[in-house]
Amino acid sequence: MSSFQIKPDDILPIMWFIACIWNMKKYILSCSYKMGQKHIALFSVKVGVTPVSSAFITGYYVVGIRSSSQESFKGIQKVAKMKLKYFLIILGFMIYAVGGVVAKEEISLTSTEFPPYESKTLPNYGFISEIVKIAYQRMGYTVKVDFVPFARSLLMVKDRDADGTYALWYREERAQWLLFSDPLPFSLIVFYKRKDRNIPFNGSYEALKPYTIGIIKGYVNPPAFDAADYLKKYPVTVEAQTLQMLVLGRIDLMIVDKLVAQHIINTKFPKYNEILEPMEPSLKEDPLYLAISKKAKNYQRKIKDFNEGLKQISKDGTMKKIIAKHGF
């Protein structure tokens, strides 16, 4: 993968660069042996590149300039007959060589422990982290990620200590200060219960009035659930603790991302597979997003570039390979 990529904003400067070189070609071809070095220096000033870089191109048109004047003339005649396509190939290599040394733009993001989507303990920080990184790399960015607790993650973005965050659910209140990307792979929100408990649920929260439901502090659940203030909700700090409370019978239900719950059970409490189960129907297929603060510099372009990178890796199969590599 190239470290340099031409963006739409670069087109006009590049066209100007090509025009300068093309117009200067006639001037370069007219140079003599004695004035060759002066012409190269003048070329550098007019085009705005270093003498070394200009010499790279002009060298093709002043072949043999350091040899006899007769050899120089023959060299110039020979190069003057080059086809346009060869000139453009040389020019393209020049643009690549010069552009490749330009530093990429860095984007700073926050993340939190939300395995299997994202975690410092997972390969490449989890499949969502890898998707975000590759999508931005396609557009010429370097990505810096800080793993912090969820509440602090949002606070850092609000305080402009980071450009944005990812693996975030869309909510109207968040959209007031964040610009959301196109959707990433969705998460499936479900209730978990003990297998030996018969708790009827047909999608209506009214039927769950008698039960105590464990929720994770700071998480924004499906809006209809959050609005159901008649339910008995028990806030808990982390998912693992909530699962333990469910097994011990201290709560009746737990609202959780299905993949997150299954990952915790498989890695920390494998025996819980015999005790707990997800309920049907699921509450919501809730897409995850990358979001950039509206106070961040060039926030609209950063989202636009990410969406384009995401589109590219989705179209060419890279995203599917990343997800499969992580076992999903």
C-alpha cells in the first residue's frame, strides 16, 4: 500500500505543477552546454522544487550535458523525441517521490474496553479497531488510539483532547456535538437470563415490570428501553459483574450486547454457557459508528475521508477478511 495518496484538494496544485513542467520543457530543450546548470537552477525557482528534484526531471532533457557539446546536442535531440506517455511516467514518479516524504495527517481517537469489538488485549485491538485503522490508512492518515474508560473517552473528545471516538452508538443527544460516520458492523442488543427461569418476553417492556434488570452505567441503551421508567433497573459498573449477579440470582435480566456477553462468558466464565442464555426477540440491531467532534479541526473532511476509506475496504473485501480473521 502506498504511503502517498492524491486527494481531491491536491488536484489543482498537481495540475499547476504539470503545466509548469510542460511549459518549461521547451525552455529546457533549448539550453546549451554552457548555460545548462543555470537553466536547471531557474527551473527549480519557477517550479518551486529543489535543485536536486528539478535536476531529476531536467536531466532527462539535457542528456550528456557534462560531456561534449556535440554529445549534448545528440542527447537533447534523442530525448526530445520521447513520447508524451513516457514524460508523464517520469512526472508521476517524481510526484510520488516528492509526495512520499510528506508526513501523513494524524488523527487522534479514543476507545474503551468493549471486547470483542475493541480491546487492548485483542489482536490489533479488536476487529472494529482494525477496520477503523485500515479505513483511515487508505486515505493517508496515521491513527493514534488512547484506551480509556467510556465516560472519560467521551469527555476527552468534548474537551478536544482527541478528535473523536469509535464503536459508538448513534443517539440524538450525541449528534448535537459529534458528527457520525457511515455505519460500522452492527451490534445486537439482547436480554440475558438464567436458563432455568421462565421469563416471557414478546418485545413489549410492559411484561418485564416484575423483574430487576441489570444495566451498565454510562451506556446508552435503546431509546424505548431508556424511556421505560416503570422498569426496575439496577446499574452496574461492568458487564462481567452483571453476569455474575445474574448467575447468583441478584438480578433477573441483563441488557447487553450479545457478542460482548458471549465473549466474556467464553473467556472468563465458560461454565456460564450452561447457566445463561440470550432471550428472543433481540431488542435492536444497533450499528456502531466512528464519531468526530464538531470542534475538531477539519472534522467534516475527517469524516468524509473515513467514509471513503470504509467504502473502499468494504467494496474490495478487506472488511470481510478482517471480521473473519477475528473469528466472526
